[in-house]
Amino acid sequence: MSLRYGIFALLFAPGLAAAQVVHPEHVPAMYPAPGSTLQEFVGIGSVLLSTHQSIALFTLAAGTAYPESYNKASEEIYLIHSGKGTVWLGEDKSSVQAGDIVRISPRLRHHIAAAEDSSLTFYAISAPPFTANDYVQTQRH
């Protein structure tokens, strides 16, 4: 009987729940670059704690570019949610729009920009999760 009660206590203890739900309007916004908004939903120190991955929603105003950067160890996936723009992966340039998926290898310099006539929103998924020590902003853009 004590094992059963221990399992129930673990399942229902605050902060130890096996599953959690959060609505985007309850996640604070950050403003990491001019014309951009970031909400980190999942990750180290995020609303939904994870040591395995991070998920953030970025919004870029029309005509706005996010600075070029790379991650030392994390692989990133961009899920383009709405709008259109351009992504640079190293020297390769590609147009992106809602529904597109972009995979970015560790150490690959990259940046993304919203089109002049459209805002751009995308989810950035990183594994391992985003940390400031893994992120390197470069000089371009």
C-alpha cells in the first residue's frame, strides 16, 4: 500500500507533475532584438521546465531581421507558423513561409528575417535546450 500512495503523491505533487499545460498568454514576452518578441515555453528556467529541449515562439515585425548567430552544441528546428521571410543557413539563402520547417546544425551560422510586407512567427526548438553559454551572436546582421 505505501508504494501506491508514494506513486500518487509523486504524480500529484506540485512541480513534479508528469504533464503540464500552459497557454501562451500566460508566458511573459521578452524583446531580444529590435522588432522581435520571444516567448520561451519549454526549457531550462522556462514555464514548462525541461532539461532535454527548449521551445520558444519568435515574432518578427515586417522588415525585421534577427541577428546572425550559431549554437555550439544545440541543433535547432524552426517551424514557420505564420507569415513569410528569408532564412540564411551559412551562405545559403531560402524563402520561408507558414508550414515550412528548417533544420539548423550546431555551429552553422544562421539568421532569419521577415519579409518587408509580412510579419513572421516561428517556433524555435533546440536540443539540448537553449542556454546563454551555447549561443554565440556573430557580427553580421
